[in-house]
Amino acid sequence: MDEPLEKYWRKKFQRYAQKYEKESQISGWSDHGLSRRVTTFERVLDSTRLPSNALILDLGCGAGTYCRFLRKKGFRIIGLDYSLPILRRAQKLRGNEEIQFLNGEAYSLPLSGQSVDAVVCIGVLQTLTDGRRAIREIHRILRPGGICFLDGINALGLIELIKWKPVDHLKAYNPFILRKYLEQNGFRQLKIIGTYILPSFFLSLENHLESKKIFEKMDFLLFLFIFLARAFILIGRKSE
């Protein structure tokens, strides 16, 4: 049975799929927020050197933004989401791309053990009561040496730290504690990458910092700059 947090987001995403046309809104992001996440993910993905024929699960695929992005890079893709209305939108937006879509839950993935080469999980952990349970499922379906890309809202970011009270329907994570959990549960070569999202009126500055690879340099000293990251991507490889 869904916990209150899961019930809240399930209803919300059902409503988004019926109300909105834009991919960012269907997924619950702003245009700017989605764009920054895709840019950060592309940088992270390129650094992992996944084989071109890798089978990747996009867990919580939403309208399929990352599915199509990954398919265009030549990967084999499975998109999974618990919302049937959102999956129908993803199928419509798929066009002629060869992408398989499945209906399923993060806590009980409808895939065999050791069946995929990578799992992309963006915008999901923040909607789950028990993110660690979902991570155990990710570990189960990954092949030895497979890679997970876990996105989370940064509990150490300025926006989270200055809130008067936590938002009860949005779960943030300390990336260093999460990294430790993965390390203790069968993952290695762990790395945290910050997702830096400036207010939209600083867009030109943000583009300049991205073009000069300043954000990448900040990740080398993440313990100093983590408070500037709105979110993060945690990359880990399943032990062989």
C-alpha cells in the first residue's frame, strides 16, 4: 500500500499528465530546472563511457525526456513509470524511436535480477518514503559492473537549509550519507556531482559558468560548494 508521500505524488502526476502539454510541467519541473538537469546528466553520462549497446532502465521516466535523449545516443532503453496517463504521453512523444515502456513501481521493479547495464533514476527519490528500498531494487536488477545514476534534492543546499520548515511532500537527501549507504550495500566507484540551478534571471551567468566548465571544477571541491547545488547526481557501479 502507498505511504502518504507516494499517494500525494501519484495523484499529482496523474493530474499533471491530464492538465499539461509541456514535458517539464508533466514531470513537475520548470523549463529551466529540466534543462539544467539534462545538461548535468549529459556531462555525467559522457564520463562513464557506457558501451553503446548498453540496456538502460529509466526509472520514473515521466514523459520520456531521458529515454529519447539516451536512445538518440544509441542505447537500448526501457522507460518505467507508475502513472499510466504519463506513460501514454511518453509513448506519444516517442515518435519512431525504439523505446520500450513499462508500468511499474520503484519498490518492486518488473525486471529480472542482473538484467540491465544501467539505471537512470531522476526526480524519483524525493517522492519516496523509503528511498533505500528503491536503491536495493536498483542493485538487484543491475548486472555486475552496472552503473546507477541517482538524482536527489540536496538537503545541504542553501534553499533547503534556509527553509523555516521542511516541505512535507518533498524528501531531500544528504548526498554524503546516501553515498555511504550505497558503499555499504554493494556499490563502488561512487561520485557525487552537483546540479547547480541559478534563478532564471541569472541565466546568462549560468550559461557562462557552464561553458567555462566552472561547475565541473566546483565538483572537485564539492565539500566546499555543495551548499550551492540545488540537487545532485550520485553515480555508483555495482560490485562485480
